Amino acid sequence: MDLQDQLKKLFPDHVSEPEPEKEESSHELFVQKEALICKFEKRNGKVNTIIDGYEGETEDFKLLAKEIKQFLSVGGSFKDNQIIIQGDYRDKIMKFLVEKGFKVKRVGG
């Protein structure tokens, strides 16, 4: 006997409402003509990869930051219109962004 059957026995007069279906709409990121800048920095002795130069909305850039962090399974943050990823992942990030349709420019090292 499952939960629905048990609830029907406890509350015979109750009419359950169907759950509204959630529409999954994939959000399209704004792909700009200018290249994103992917650079390597050491901050406080720790290695960071910084992505800068996005011209679209801030929310889109934050969404892109989340996707990159999930793709690499690493930590990072979004500050001052820059994506800061912990570690040196320039090659992987650049490949990921090119697959998304972005132009990427490698700066430094």
C-alpha cells in the first residue's frame, strides 16, 4: 500500500489537485563579438584563473560562472564583473567557452 492509498483512507473526502508542470526553458547566454580575456594570476600565494571582458548582463555572467565551476568541479566567485576560478584551468575554460560560442583571448603565461 503506497502513501496515496493511505491518505485516501484517512481523508476520503479530499480531492487532490494536480501539480502544475514546470516548464524548463534553457536560458540563452549573450554571445558577444569581442573576445573574453582569460588570464592567470596569483593572489595571496594562490593560483587563480580570471575571466574578464563580458559585455552582456551581469546575471548572464553569473550563470556562466556557475556553469564553469560545475564543469570543472572547483570553487570560485564572481566579483567586480570578473569570474575568479580557483586553480590554473585556462586551457579547459577556454575550450569550454569556445564550445559555448565565445571568442577567448589568453593573456599572460
